[in-house]
Amino acid sequence: MKKMLCVALALAGAGVTGAKEPVDYVNTRIGNISHMLVPVFPSIQRPNGMLRVTPPNESFTTDRIGGFCLTVPSHRQGQAFQMMPCSGDAAGLRPSWSSRFDHAEALPYRYSVFLDDQEARVELAPGRQAAIYSVTFENDKPHFILLKPKQKGSLKIEGAAVSGTDEYHGMKVYVHLEFEAAPTCVGAFEGESADFSRTATRDSDKPVVAGFDPAVKTVRMRYGISYISAEQAKKNLEAEIGDFDLARLEKGARAEWNRVLGRIRVGGGTEDERSVFYTALYRCHERMVNISEDGRYFSAWDGKVHEDGGVPFWTDDWTWDTYRAMHPLTALLHPAAESEKLASYIRMWEQSGWMPTFPTVFGDAHCMNGQHPVALFLDAWRKGVRGFDVAKAYEGLRKTIREESMLPWYRGPATELDRFYWEKGYMPALKPGEAETVKEVSRGERRQAVAVTLAASYDNWCLAQLAKELGKTEDHAFFLQKSYDYRNLWRKDTGFFHPKDKDGNWIEPFDYKYAGGQGARDYYDENNAWTYIWEVNHNVGDLIALFGGRKAFTDKLDQLFVEGYGRPRWEFYNVLPDSSGNVGMFVMGNEPSFHIPYLYNFAGEPWKTQKRVRMLLEAWFRNDLMGICGDEDGGGMSAFAVFSAMGFYPVTAGVPAYTFGSPVFSEVSIRLDNGKTFVLQAPHADRENKYIQSVKVNGRPWDKTWFAHDVLANGGKIVMELGDRPNKAWGASAEAAPFSEGSAR
């Protein structure tokens, strides 16, 4: 009885009974100071909304703020339009876009900041394709609102309305903005001074300015954005916002965030752990974004406006970052939206001839390596997501994998290096100092010979599985064979994937920590050989066999977490700046490492997974300004935290199963689209009690280190008994290990 009372109190404290709502735990300041690379910026938007705004200060530690953007079209790819309030005499007005600031507050549904130099408070509340800015001045001077395209375009002020365009990576963004009260004067900047000679209308490719009577203390403006036209931007505004009531818009945005975040309810845990969890879940809803407008969408893939036929068009995705955990999370929480996203990928292929890897509003950025959209389709299909044409998807994926180049950061037909890969089964590497002879190789990114080979092996496995689902037996056999290409670079005497030259010789001499130049890009990508040992997600069983058995495998895993830098630490980060969040040579801050702590589950020592995952969450995912240890990548890293805190993780996208970790919370409940609820209970979970003693799945004793997606999707129940000492017998048998391709052969 006492235990039940404690759990009930914990659930009440977690917000399950209404003390706090999920959105109240979101702390957008987590990660605002970067350990090494790009910090995490607060994003003020509706969940997956087309319109996003980020605060105009690039660094949390600065006291200077720039102009306020009207939207961020693609994640970390720049902004469109700028607004800045100012006050003073019209004769001395200058186009200033900077001010000192204080009292900034960024919530998912509201932004507020005080501008010291302008003596004005700026507030924002977002809709999906529209928003409201409110500027309240605290002085008696004349007030002005400055507006300009962020890049290149023009704006027209007519009465109380402003409309125009901004150029964004070769495409146009449109805006329609309305002031609550008509300006008393309008002008444009010619050089450093404002020309107010025409007061009714102003059309300019320079910054425009609207002036207001000093008696008007609060200037409110509502606006809509569009990728179709200024007229459509006006329609988008009218469809969402009919007044200038910022509080009402904020209330609606807050309610929408609560509905989305409330799909997962947690009990127990600390306040900090709940903040980390719900902030991570919020970050997983920054993108992809739905850019359909009134049943139409602009496609950067062919530069045309299309009817969406009732299926919204989504974009803004980086598959290298998101296929591992974020898309599996979306397929779980929002299968209908995931179906629409995959249908959008198919449209992109139909309109451009290639399946994209980094689709953005302005087209395929095509970064990193691998053709990982194939993993999105396979994972969703095997988890029961329907509503997209899987046969057409297969056609586009097969064509792209077979005919497009796999060279990193290069978009074009297959090159001589690709033809070498398909014949020999690996990407050939250059010796240190050897000149590049293939013009298509990016000089900054290099061949990434081992990383490309490993990525292709996994993508080929995914394509083989899709072929199997569609009954394409010849394709299945061919691509399954190619999924073993990683073996061609395995060096048994060292226990690493090692680059070979075109003649099949090992590249020698070789340093597994520092070889490959900046970011190890000659051979790997952003991480060194220690990370890429484990990049065989689809065939962990075969990887264990390559090591010579489970003990050799876990010994190497153990060494990964204690292996030293071998040089001064600054020198390591000078060569590998993306390798942040280190624990030995393990890199928590970069995506290829996410599955690694869970690999003990495949080799008979799951208690080490439980120990490692909890330590990594505590060390590198914290409720503070430096609480994210690497590039967050718009949900890519946060999805790892969401899954891991719940107590399970999808090691292999494409396998409809999850492997156990150690739940942070005493209860997790996931409300599913089918009306069912999945529950995982671990009544004694806390900082000390992290080791699994026993598990029951739907009331049956369970000694496997994994469970099927169907258990979750059908509203199953898992109960874990946790303790403060490992039960080394639980999950230790070979039969307890999760599925891998090698175990099925």
C-alpha cells in the first residue's frame, strides 16, 4: 500500500493529474550554449508549423540583439524578412538593426524581450502560417517599425498593410503584414536617412519604415507567410488570425503543444528529468514542416506550384541525422503524418528524378553520406504505416541507390568511384597526401571511403527488405548480398574497419584516432575509426562473429568507453570538432554513436547497456544551458533522449522492434493514434535503481532484451523490476539477443 501511495504522489508531481502540463516542463534554454559547434536555438512555432521564429541573438551570452525575423523557412538555413522597432525624431532616423536587450523569455508558444536601447518590449505568438508581433514602447518619442527583406527582395507599404518578397536560397518567400492602426507616415531608407516624401504608399527594395503617433504605445502587427504568392500569404493570415489578440493566439499555440507533448505522459523522475524529457520531445516536433497552403504547395524540386490532392506536402529533413531515432519516433506517435512525409518524398523524386537526402524548403541540400530515405520507408512500412505508394517509393529508391553517386555532398549521376564500388564492394581510398583525381569529390568533404561503404551496406539491406516485402526476389537476393559489403573493409588483426586503396591494399601506416584529416573525412565522417567499428546496425550478429565472438565484442565495447585521446585533448578536438560528449572514444554528441550503448544487449551483457545509458543521460542531457553535448540537428539528438528516458531504443531502423535500456521514469504511457495506450512501468526507477531484475510483457515473464513493435502498437503493458545491482543472468543467453540479419542466416 505504501509503495502504491508513493507512486501515486510521484505521478501527481509529474503533471499526470494536472499540477503541471507537459509544455510547462519545456526549457528552451537547454543547449543554448554550445560545447563546440552550433548551439540549440529556441524555436517559437506550432508543432511542425511552417512558420518558425528564433530569437535574434546568435549567442546566449551576448547582450546584443539583431532584427526580428518573420520566419525561419528551413532549420539552421537562414531567415526571411526582418523587423525592428525604434524611436526618435524622423529627421535623425537611421536603419539600425541592433540593440542591447534584457528580460528575454522564449517559450514554444510565446517570445518576449525588452530592448534597452529602444525602450520597447517585443512579443510574439505563432500560428502555423501566420503570427502576431506586438511592440510596446515605454517612452514618449515618435515610434517606428523598420522592415526589410533579410536577403534580397522588395516591400510595399500601402495604408496599414505591407506586402512583398524575400529571396531565400534561390526561391521566394512572400509576406503580407497588417498593422492594427494605420501608420501616420511611411518611408524608405535612401542611404542612411529615411525619405518620408511620399506618405500614402511606399514600394522599395530598401528597408521601409512605418511611423506611429507617440500616443500609440503599443504597435501590433499580424502577418502571414507563403511560398506561393503575396496574395496567398494574405489568405493564410486571414484563415488563421482575424484580430490582433496576441494572448488568444498564444493560448491556442500553448494548447496545441500540450496536445502533442501530452501524447506521452511520465510519472516519477525528478523535475530536471521531466524538463529534459519534454524539452527533447518538443525539439522532435520542430520539423519536418507541413508547407501546404490551401491545398497547394510550392515545390523547389521543379519550381512549380502543385495541388496536394488532400495529402499535405512536408519538407525540411536531414535523413543522416533523423533516420536513426527521430523518424521511428514519428512513425510511433504520428503515423498519419509520417505517411504524408513519405508521400512527400515520393513527390520530390517524381519532380526531380532523385530521392532527396536533405530535403529543405529550397530543395535537396544533399549533405553528408548515405541514401538513408530508404530506411524511413522500410521502418514505417514494417511498423504498419500506410497511405503512401510503397511500390513507387521502391522504384525511386532503387533508381537513386543504383544510379546516383554516393559521394558525400555531391548530387549527380554515378561516377567512376561508384562504378568501382558496385564492382568491388567498397569505396577505394587514397593514401595520405595522394592527390584526388575524381573531379566530383568534394574537396572539403573528401571520399569518406569507409563511412560511405558502411552506409551503402545498410542502405542496400534496407532496399533488400523492401524488395522482399514487394515480392521482388531477384532484387532481394542482390541487395542482400551487397548488404555484406562492410566485410570487405574488416581488418581482423586490428578489429577495425580499415580503408583500402583501389588495388585492394590496406592504407598504411594508419592511426585509428587521427587518420583522415579534418573530421577524419578521407576515410570516415566527423568521427574516427572507433565510432565506425559499430556502424553495422542491420547485422550486429555478423559483426560479433567478425570480432570472434561475444566476449571479444564486449571487450572492445568496454575499451571504447575508456580509450584515451593519445594526444593533448585540444589536439583531438582540433582534428575532430564534431566528436563532442566524449566518454573515452565514445561520442555522445554525434549521430553514428546513438545505438552503440545498446549493443551489449546483443552480446549477453545487457546490464552494461543499462549502466551506460543512464550515465550518458545524466552526463550529457541536462536541464541547463550546456545540457546538449553536440549539434542537436532539429530533433536528431533529442529523439535519442526521448527513447532512452522511456527505457527502450530502435537500434535498427527497419526492424520493427526495440531493445531495452533503463527507464528514467516509474511510468511511461503513450497514447496511440489507434486509441490504445502503451504503458511501461518501473515502480522503483530512480538514480540508483537502474538495473533490470526482471521483466513482464503483457503479464508474461520476459527474459529477452527486446520487444516487438506490435506490443507497443497494440497497447501492451511492460512491467520492469529495477534494482541497484545488476542481474547479470537476465538477458544473457544467445536467444535473448535482438534480431539482426546475421542471426537469420
